[in-house]
Amino acid sequence: MIDLRSDTVTLPSEEMRAAAKDAEVGDDVYGDDPTVNELEVRAAELVGKEAALFVPSGTMGNQIAARVHTDPGHEALVDTEAHVYKWEVGGFAELSNLQIRAFDAGERAAPTPEQVREHAREESLHVAGTGLLCLENTHNARGGVAIPKADIDAAAETAHDLDIPVHLDGARLFNACVALDEDPAAMVEQVDTVMFCLSKGLGAPVGSILAGSEAFVEQAVRVRKQFGGGMRQAGIIAAPGLVALDNVERLADDHENARILADGLDDIPGLSAPTPDTNIVVVDSEGAGLTAEEFVGLCDDVSVLGGTFGEFHTRFTTNLNVSRVEVKEAVERVAKAVQSK
Ligand SMILES: *Cc1c(COP(=O)(O)O)cnc(C)c1O
């Protein structure tokens, strides 16, 4: 089976399992877990922020950020294709009482300064007021687009001019940095807070990081507890997270595999797959007369797993557990399956 459903399907390496087994642990709710503390210090340094917090999931990291940055009734400014809007179960509304103001950031996946200004709303007797701008890099739903630092900076600086804090959903931050050859700290220099996942391309079994100023993280610790994310001997899962931080550079392999996959699929009559920036390949099967559901079914029959990503679009995500040889094999299998349908 060639599992390209997501980069979250990766299994922890022997090194990660060994790190978990040998981890020095303590009660992290008391701040006593040395492994968690080490991970938080290293993670904060990596993204150039004062402090960081280990959280169970990327979703919780984004939700905590929204809660800390805003007041109830504020508007959160997000792209219509943002993960926080499409795939976090309405959390901004339910957990932070936010009204979402969604706008189409377009193919480049980051709002222009003009868009930020157009959609930002100043608080008044009648108007909620914008409490947060949320960006996403890489941008998942737009096909793993790697947004250049200049675009992140421009959006963030405009928001700051309007006194609006900025959170970056960087679930795949390092994919963006590797693709653009950008230093992670430089990439997030202008955003107030950033979340990144250890459990995606970096290959850890569990966990994400939320980073920002010391004052922000102090509040985030309280919200994490309230959201049920205070963990005890969490060093057991933080230790593989530390190992995962060594996997940043190898994301380039996933990107190369994704290009090979996209080029191969694009050559199959009826399919079209633009060359990806990073590890997410989006295939349009309409030309083959196949809905995404039908196409995913055909692929499934030849043990190549993907996920529907719209009526005619399917997502394949290259990852740590899928080799170059398997990617080429996947193309061959899908070609046969589509041609013999
Ligand atoms: C996966 C993902 C998340 C959420 O991470 P989980 O750990 O699955 O909760 C948030 N944002 C983006 C862009 C993602 O791809």
C-alpha cells in the first residue's frame, strides 16, 4: 500500500521510539518535565520567538492563539480556504466567540495589504472590530503553496498598522522554509504567533508547537489547560518531537517526490496536476470523466491512497514513509487504473 493520504500517516522511527522510551519525564502541568521544557526552548529558538508551548495538536495550537489574541465578539480575518475556517469544526466561533470574516486571498494564498485594509473593520458602537488576522503557510487547501516571506511580512505589517495581531498557521511552516530556502525565524519575524506541527512531514507521532512572546505564552498555558491540553509526563511524546526537529532538511525529498508524482500524473491522459511548491499534489480528474470520489476509488483499488479535495480534485501528500521508488510505482499503478477504467 502506498499511503499518500496525508503527511500525518507517518509512523515514528526507531530513533523516536527509543527517545520516547528513554525520555526523562516529570509532571508538565507543574512545569516539571525536562524533555518538554527542552523541546519548548529549542522550538522557540528555531522560530526566533521568546517562548513556545507544546500542544497536543495543530488545531489546539490555532484555537489557543485565537482565544488569547481576541475578545469575544471580535472578527477574525481569514482566507476562505484557511484550515482554521474549513477544517477546525467552527472552533473560532464556539471556543472564542469570534465572527469569521472570510475573504478570497487568491492563488498566491496570502492577502495583499490592500485586502487586509479592505476587510479590516474598526471597532465602534455598531461594528465588531477585527481582533485577529490569521495566515497559513504552506497553504494546504490551495495546494501546499509556499508563501514568500515578503508576502507574509506585507500582510502582517499592514495588520499591525491597524493594531490587529497576526497568527500564522504554520502546520507545514518548514515545508515553506525549505522550498523557499528561507530561515524559519525570518519567515515568522513579522507575525506575533506561529503554530507548527511536529506530527506532519517531520514525522513525530503527536504534537505541535505554539510560539510567541513570553506574555503570550503565559496566557496560552492557561488556555491550554482550559481546553484540556495540560499534559502530565508529556516528555514521552515530546522526546520524539525533539528527534523530529532534525527532519527539517529532509522535507526537500518529499518536495522532489511530489514534483515527480505531479509530473507523472499530469502525463496520464485526462488528469491534470500542476507542479507543486511543496509536498501536496492536487490532481484534477474531470478530464478523465471521473469525480474525485470515483478517482480515489480507482486508486484505492490499486492500493494507492489519496483523499478527495473537492468535486474533481484529489490530494496526494508525499511523506517520510513513501520512497521515491514507491512514488514512481504509484504513478504506474494510477496510469493503468485510469486507462483500464
Ligand atoms: C493539519 C493542519 C492543522 C491541524 O493540525 P492537527 O494536528 O491535525 O490538529 C492546522 N492547519 C493546517 C494548515 C493543517 O494542515
